[in-house]
Amino acid sequence: MTYRADIAVLYEHPEWQKPLFAALERRGVRYAAVDLKRAAFSADDAPLAPLYFNQASPSAYVRGNTRAVPYALAYMRALEIRGVRVLNGAAAFALELSKTAQAALLRELDIPAPRTWTFNDLGALRARAEEIPFPVLLKPEQGGSGARIVMVETYEHLVALLAQQPEHWLPDNLLLLQEYIPSDPARGIVRMEFLGGELLYAMRVVSHGRFNLCPSPVCNPDDGAGVCELPSEAQPVEFYAYREVPAQAVAWGKRIMAVGKLDVGGIEYLEAADGRLVFYDINANSNLRPSIAAEHGFDPFERVVDFLVRERKRTHAAEDERAFA
């Protein structure tokens, strides 16, 4: 089969993928940029490339691009049914879209994580209010970039909040309450970035009360002067290279990546006041931070291109084996 490109990249954010596209161009890799915001496809369409790389984000709805998410999922499923390989494909993306599924995965792997309660009706939740350790965090099922995360003090506070701000139910009318885990705000949280099953780097993220921890310089630049769909009057988020990440945290992160079928991703955990490492977020769309990677001695997007080129060769070899079988 003749392809238009070596790799097709699925994306929605107008800025996040530019460093990756630039790195692909520097290396002379033919790529097709597939914009998910306004798109159409047919099951009869020939694949653009033998290998696809999904960079869609659950937070598309905060940018007015709600339709990009179901389109991406449908497109990837259609490709995979036809045998096309998709990195961070439909299974990985479905996991990223569901904080409930992430909580279930962490529980199944016996990895410390906050308790969660998923609900689509306040009356149904009321019957379980006694078991919920308020204050807790209210989160959308389909998260992304810290959108619509709020601390709620009591069940009554939750009822009043949703009455005043019904948009919290968007985009899918499913919410969850997550146990609040006390930790030292000065130490922040730890985000580990994985590529091809191995730790790429780790960093500490100090948020000063913000929930938007997006590592992209577009959203949280080093100079604090970025433009983001989730503005805040709090101090800018701070990022620090973290080399002493515990071996147990790395092992758990690798396990999450493997079972969750993530090829690239960011795993976040916090250090509880009682010393536990508590994992709470799994990100398939990983926005790499060049300044942090530079402290570790490399360009993260060059590493991603290395990985994509390697996986493209593997895909090509598999195609040749099938052709001669």
C-alpha cells in the first residue's frame, strides 16, 4: 500500500503540537497533521499512514472544541478495526477520558489512590453522603487541564454549587467526588513522563492552589505570561526537575502505562502528609516541557521523534511479515 505520510498525528490544540511538528520536519519525517476540530471521514478511506499518533485532549471542550473528542475516539476505533496501528489509541484515550476508569484501574493494580464517588444525580448521591469524607474535590468525569475542579465542603455546598453553576455537569453529565488527601503545598505534586514504557523524566509541580497543572509552556510558561483557557489570579505554577523520584513510584507508573495501553503519558502523584505516595491522574496526551527536559540533558521532542521513527520501522516490518506470510 502507498501512504501519503510515514506518520499521521491526530491533534486538536492549535499550539501544543507545534514543537513536535517542528522536530518531525527537522528530521525529514513525512507526517500528516490531522486536525480533529472540523473533520469528516469514511470507513472506505485509505489510511493516511501506516502509523497514527493520537494527541487529542479531553480538555478540548474548554476551548469550544467538544466535538473533537468523540470524533477522535470514533476515528481511532475505525482505524484499529481495520488493523491500522494507533499509538495512544482508542483504549488509552478512553482511559484518559474517564476519571472513574482511572480510579478503578489504580484500585485493581493495588496502587494507593483517593477514593471516588461517581454520580449523575444528586438525590442518588445523597443516600451515600454519610460515607463521603467532606471536604472533597468535585471533578468532571472527562477532565483535562484542571477544568471545573472545585473543593466542596459539605453535601449542601455541592447542591448549592451545582444549582448556581449547572455548567459543571458538562460535557457529559457525569461528575465525581474525590477524597481530598492532605499534603505539603510547598512540595507540590510529582509528574512522571513516560515514553515507550520507560521513564523520560520527572518533575515537581507547585501550583499555589491552582488546579491547571498543564506542563505545556503555552498554558504555564516559565515567565508566567502565558495564555490559557483556564485563567487564574493565583501565583504562576512552578515546575522543577526531579531526579530523586522513588523507584516504587517509577515501577507503579510503568505498570499503569502497560495495563492502560499508553505509549506516551504523564502520571501524577502526591506525597500525603502520612508519607504515602498517592496516585490520582493518568494523562495520555502528554505535553512535554522543554525547560525541564533540558535540565535532564535532552530535547523531549527529539526523543519523541526517535520513538515514532522506531515504531514506524516496527510497523513496516510487521507489514512485510504479513505480506510474505
